[in-house]
Amino acid sequence: MRRRQVHLVDESGTISEQELKDVAAALQIQVDRDFSPEWGSQATITAGAVGATGSAWRLRMVTPDKLPHGAGGVHLDQHGRPYAMVGDFSDWTVAASHELLEMLVDPFGRKVITGPSIDPAADNRTVYYLVEVCDPCEVFTYDINGVTVSDFVLQDYYHSQAGAGVDEQGKLEGPLSVPKGCYISWFDPADNHWHQQRPDGTIVTASKTSKLDAHPRAQRDHAFGDTEDRQRHDLHTILASYRL
């Protein structure tokens, strides 16, 4: 599998180059030791004002006013190259880990996995879950060399017959479980709508109908709109409200 180049850069003016490099080193350990053996995604993580090649994916630390819709996330630049934005909050290292891992697994927002719907009203019918590996366990964290990083789900999380131990830290109850503070999105072909279980535990349905196509993440974001998108990706507020 291709080894990606990911470069951390501070555009906020609030993070020292040494701190940025320390975080990059911790993220490198997380990717090599914990993440790649499970998901197969590989990356070389660098940081600082220099050192990024033109093909590197940027992980950009910015002030909150620079975040799209007030929240971070993975985006595509004008060349179709993935990048991620993270606000310079006190918990920015968790958000950086979160966005990095999700970008490595599904940089272009195309990955879905089928499984039974978690909506009790759906009678276990098969739906398409958008693969966002940190969202279902985003309130859980762990430390690497003093740097706090995000928990992430394992591939068994999407397999309904799997047992316990479906996330790196073993916090989730089982496959497709979504504790408070976390969320998951899925497309239901029976009604042609996107659905979500939100951080407050509610299950909601997008008002717009959709057709599952080659870009499900963008389609999901369009179906729910900017307000819901901001709430969904506002990890700083979610951590402050729900972190265990």
C-alpha cells in the first residue's frame, strides 16, 4: 500500500515548532504501531515551517475563525488533494489525530460498509455506513509520550457478529455502538435518505432525498446542510460536553 506524506503546519501562530514536531512524532507512533496494522493505511508524518513536499497532505492548525462553518474536518483542495483543518484549542492534538486517521482511511469520502441499521424503526434492514473511524468513539482518548490522541474503531466495529473490543481502547460495547458524544452516519436505500445518530443520542433523518453515488461523504454533508455539519464536526465543543 502506498505510504502517504502528511505535514503538520501551524497557521494560527500559537503553536511552537517544537510542540508541533513532538505531536508529529506521537502521531507517527500511533499510525505505525496502532493504526496501520489494523487499517493498512501508512504515512510519514512531518511538521514545521519547512519540509513539506508539493504532494504532501496538509494537516493545518488554524484559529477558530478560519475553520469552515466553525468546525474542522477533511476537505479537498483545488487540485483534488486532501487536507484537514484543526482549531488551535487546548485539545487540538486529539482533533489532529482524529482528522489524520480519518483522512488516511478515506481521504476522498468514498468508503462505505454495509450493515444492519441501528435505527430501531428500520427492522435491521441493510444500510450503507460512511466509514469515519474516529466519530463513533471520539470522546475516548489515550496518551503517547505525553501527547493525547484520539481513539478509533477497528474493522470489526462494522461487523455485526463481532464481539467486544471493536475500538483501539476497548471502550465501545460492541459493533455499531455509539455512546453519548459520538456519532455515525448511514444511507438507507429503502427511503433514499441519509440518517445519523447524533452526539446527544438522537437519531435524525436528512430532509433531502439522495442517491448513493461516488462521493457519499460530500453527499451526506449536502443532505444535512451547514448547521448540522457544524455541530457534527465541532469536536472541541463535543469533547468539552461529553468527554469521559
